[in-house]
Amino acid sequence: MFEKGYVDENYIRVPKDRLFSFIVRVLTKLGVPEEDAKIVADNLVMADLRGVESHGVQRLKRYVDGIISGGVNLHPKIRVIREGPSYALIDGDEGLGQVVGYRSMKLAIKKAKDTGIGIVIARNSNHYGIAGYYALMAAEEGMIGISMTNSRPLVAPTGGIERILGTNPIALAAPTKDKPFLLDMATSVVPIGKLEVYRRKGKDIPEGWAINREGNITTKVEEVFNGGALLPLGGFGELLGGHKGYGLSLMVDILSGILSGGTWSKYVKNTSEKGSNVCHFFMVIDIEHFIPLEEFKEKISQMIEEIKSSRKHPEFERIWIHGEKGFLTMETRLKLGIPIYRKVLEELNEIAKRVGVEGL
């Protein structure tokens, strides 16, 4: 459920602007140009505002470790390798994934305005944070945005027990008469960041999320990190994950990794390693090239209202539309502050001490 205001004593609320400034201070202290640091901070804060704790500020340590170890290029020469009126291929030069992703989506938006469709694929990048961030960039311009990325191997294919696929998320955003429609999903049952949240809290994970090294379903989070694997997104009752999530994961690798001339999940490395070679795919559709924008908004809003007002199961209070809970959570957190888990807050203050900036 979306957040209505209450959080337990294990969380401390931090104002959005304070959290944003903290991330920028840490990254600029490490040598990241200020404008690039602001892009990363905006991405992480948006995740936390929307209640996606797995991709919020708890990820900062991953980027700090990558910078300190030399796995991230702080001053990348992000360049267009080849392009046409409606497409481009980008080399990210091992830069921060959020920076590569932001510039790539900006270019895709520009091309869509010119030609109706803009497709930009990027290779040689790093973890780019929450996929919906980039899709929403297009929706805010009155366009449809699609964003996807491959990632390091964390997921077993249906019927397998070896980590060979990435969590490979997909996001699609579209403008409506109200808040944008936003589908943002991993192709695994859950992203690895969700397990990291459970690990910090010392909690067992729900059954059906992952397997241990022997291939047995496990609820013990340490068994997953110790040679186990996440499962692909599946349908009810499917053994060891679903073929649908498995297929979608391969689709992401084909469009982002192989088509870009980069690599696919098995060969993608962690942020702290040189040459992680994460690859992204961005597509923007300018609605006005097809039908008037207001007509599109009217029709999609009508569709959403019809779905939400359809007959509900007795155990459900309402029918939700993708992205709706996130926007409601954002409204609450902008007023009350972003809840940060105490252990994450301690980690952030350790990072501050490590790099020599004021903590939270």
C-alpha cells in the first residue's frame, strides 16, 4: 500500500532537499562534476520519494565504491558513435549510468520531436538507477517514453539454477489528463535491491522470490547472496519462475546489449569493476505525430477510469493503475520528509566521514 504518513521507529524522515544536497556533496567531493552529481541525486531521490527504497539513497554506497575503486569514469567523453534522423548509438565511456541515461534520453526526445520516433541505445555505461526516471522525462514532454537496461547476472532462467540473466527492468510512461501512467518493473520477481532491504532489516524474504545454490526455493536472504539466484517474473503456480519474465529479460538484452554492440547480462560486471559495460535502450514516441496530444490524453484517461471503476473483488478497496501508488507516496513524502532506514542512515554518515563532508 502507498504510504499514508506513519513510519515505525526504525526510520528517520529526512527532507527531500536535504537528502538531495547530501548526495551532491558526497559526489562532488569525490570529483564528480556538479551537474552530473545533481542528475544522480535527482534519480536516487525520485526513487525514495516514490517509495522504491531498493533504488533510492541506499544505492549511494555502490556508486561511491565504484568511483573509489576506479570502476566509474568521472569525466567520460560520452559520444555518439553513429546516428540518423531518428536514432543514435552512444558510447558512455564508463560514466555514471544516470548521466549516460539522462543524456541519451534527452537525445531520444529531441529526435522524436523532429521525426516522431527517437531511439537511442547506449553501451559502456554503468547502473542507471530507477528505469522510470527516464520514461517520465518523455511523459513530461507530452510523449511516450520507454526505458530499459541490462544488468549483472543475478537471475536464473526458467528451469535453471545458475545466475545468468540480469534483473533487466523495463519502464513505460505516458501522459494523461492527470498524473502520468508509469509502468516500471524488473523482469525478475523482484530487483536485487529489494533483497538488500530485507538483508539490512534481518528479515526473511517471501517464498517464490529466489532459490538457493541447490535450486531449492528459499526464504533465507543469505542463501541467495551465497550462491543462490533470483527467479524470473512468472505466472501463478509456475515452478522456478516464469517463462514470461525470462523472455522479457532476453528482450532487454537483445535491444540494449546485443543491438548496441555491447554485451549481455552474463558478461555485465558490477559498478566497482572496470568495464562493467551496462547497456541501455531508450525510445520516445511523439504523440502529436500520430494523433493530437489532447485526444490521446482524453482516451488514455477514459481507459484508466473505466478500469478503476470496474467491479472489484470484495477483498480489494480499489483498483490501482501503474504508477499511482508512487505519486501518492511522493505527495506524502514531499510534505513529511523521506523515511530513511536507520542502518542506511548510519551507512550514509559513514560515507560522509569517509569522503570528508558533513553527514545527515
